[in-house]
Amino acid sequence: LPPPPKGAPIGRLPDGSFSPYAGSDKFSQLPLSKRTKDGLADGKYSKMTDIQRASLPHSLCGRDILGAAKTGSGKTLAFVIPVLEKLYKARWGPEDGVGCIIMSPTRELAGQLFEVLKSVGKHHGFSAGLLIGGRKDVDAEKERVNELNILVCTPGRLLQHMDETPNFECSQLQVLVLDEADRILDVGFKKELNAIISQLPKHRQTLLFSATQTKSVQDLARLSLKDPEYLSVHEES
Ligand code: ADP
Ligand code: MG
């Protein structure tokens, strides 16, 4: 499957048909590693949802994504798959440290997406950690956080590690994901998010997914998105 042209609409078009760049709706038609394909097959995932079908051909060739689709439309796999593939292609290993940060606005959502990442990514050798506030012992976490390849976190806990964990290092970050991006970009997280972003390398892939399309140019500049693909998937009317 060749990469689609920049800006090519891949999802369902306004008339309900699929764009000629849509290709098949099967995961098996995507250029994925066997490890990811096996993880998807174990989870009985075979057909892509609309947002997955619209975004994966772009995200898998390294483009920044701004994806909007309603709750329950399968946004988690739309970022988990490109994260796994990016690190796999880079031959990311235990010594390479943090290669991906996935941020979620709440502990519950972070916990849920962590489970999806573990299950679909189980044939890969990456280490992943769930860094959320609450009961978990932050000191024990500090010992391990530098050995993790993929961090799934809430903004507050991530910032706490950036501030307090000795030698916390993310200068090699390959992918940044904001799940429920509209909620993270909301004023409530403004200070945390700015402090986090200022410590991340600008040269990276950035994937933003939410239920509503983020339109604030200021927000996008803040995240240094590079010519992102805007993908909006709505229900058929
Ligand atoms: P969202 O983040 O958009 O609210 P989720 O990623 O949580 O949606 O997915 C919603 C549900 O759809 C989950 O139960 C998930 O397992 C299921 N799902 C996601 N992608 C697929 C797929 N390609 N095939 C079948 N089920 C899927
Ligand atoms: Mg979700």
C-alpha cells in the first residue's frame, strides 16, 4: 500500500462513500509488522473502524494527525498502532529509553488505554508504564521510569517526574500522543501542558485525537504540529 498523498481524504466522504485512497478496510492490508498484526489478531480485530481507516495510512508514514471522531469509534488503536510501528521500525530497545509519551486527561482513561497497548503490543518487546496520580508509590516509579519505552500518563504525574525524577530523560522522544486532546488542551491543564511541551524535543511525530476537532491555531502552534492531517469522521446522516 503506497503512502497516500498529503491531504488526501481517506475516510468516508460526505456522500457516504469511501475516498479512492481508502484501500481496504482490513488491518491485514496495512503495512504492519507481524508482531502488531499478531496482537490485533489475538484481540480479534480485523476490520478497521472509520477513524482508523482514515488516519492509519497517514500516521503510519510519520505524519502528524489531528483526528476527531465520537466516543466509541476506536481512537485508541488509531494511535496505539502507529506508536508500536514507529518504535519497531526504529529498532527501539531497552537502552533507548522513552520513545513515546501518551497523555490522557484522567487516570481511568489512561488505565484503559494502557490495557489496549499491553494487549495489542504484547508480541513486541517494549516496556511500558502507567504513570498516574493516586495510590501508586511515586518513589518506586522514579526508579523505573527511565527504563520505560512507552509512558502512558496523566499530565500532572508526567510533570512530577520531569520535575523530581533524577535523570528523567526524554530527549529521544519519537512520538507524542494526546488522547482526548480537547480536554488536555483545555485551560485546566494549560500550565502543566506548557511545562511538559517545553521539555520535549520538537522533532517528533505528534498524534492528537479527540471527540471534537481542535481548531485553536494557538494550541497547534504550542504543540509544534507540522502540517498535520485533519481527519474528521462523523456518523452518516
Ligand atoms: P474511543 O477512544 O474512540 O472512544 P475506543 O478506542 O475506546 O474508542 O474503542 C471503543 C470500542 O471499540 C472498544 O471496545 C474497542 O475494543 C472497540 N474497537 C476499536 N477498534 C475496533 C476494531 N477495529 N474492530 C472491532 N472493535 C474495535
Ligand atoms: Mg478514547
